[in-house]
Amino acid sequence: QVQFMEFGGGLVQAGGSLRLSCATSGFTFSSYEMSWFRQAPGKEREFVASISKTSSTLEYTDSVKGRFTISRDNAKSTVYLQMNSLKPEDTAVYYCKARAALRPTYWGQGTQVIVSS
């Protein structure tokens, strides 16, 4: 069955860094676009970054451009989110998402990131 293991979240001071990982199994990872979303308390889930199947196309929401980097390793069926220069407003639960045309969409269970000021 499809499984997601997200890890790397935690508590960090403003200006610090974290690297999130989302290890997957149970589907053809290399056929899926992968994304990171986040949801802060009391807010809707929002898009953070995405990476195409071959890593040729990367997209970021404006608020994280220049600070976050998304990457993937198709051999390990894992997607990463390197987060630098973290700000308190980055505090949220971060989710990875797998999406492909004409295939089911999958979500991870989320990992908490807390940035203290």
C-alpha cells in the first residue's frame, strides 16, 4: 500500500535551517510531480513548492523564494525541502503531496515546524 514517512521537522530559532524529507513507497514515485504544502493554525493549507518528475521544473510560493529549495531522489522515492533563513511565519505543519494525471493523489501525514522568534 501507499506509505509516506515525513521527518525533519522540529523547533528552530528564527534564522535557522531545517531539512524536511518525505520518503514514499507503494506507487511509482518517478511518475509523480511532488509538492510541499503547509498549514498554519487557523489557516488554510497553502502551496509551498513543487518539483516535476525529472526535476526540470521547480516552483515556489513567493514568500519562500530564495530561502527554500525543493529536490528529489527518484532512486530513493524521496522528496526534500531545504528550509533556510526560517521565519516565525514559516511555522506550520508541512505536508508532501504526490500528483499525476489520471492517477490518485496522495498526501503525507505532515511534520510540524515551529520557528521561534
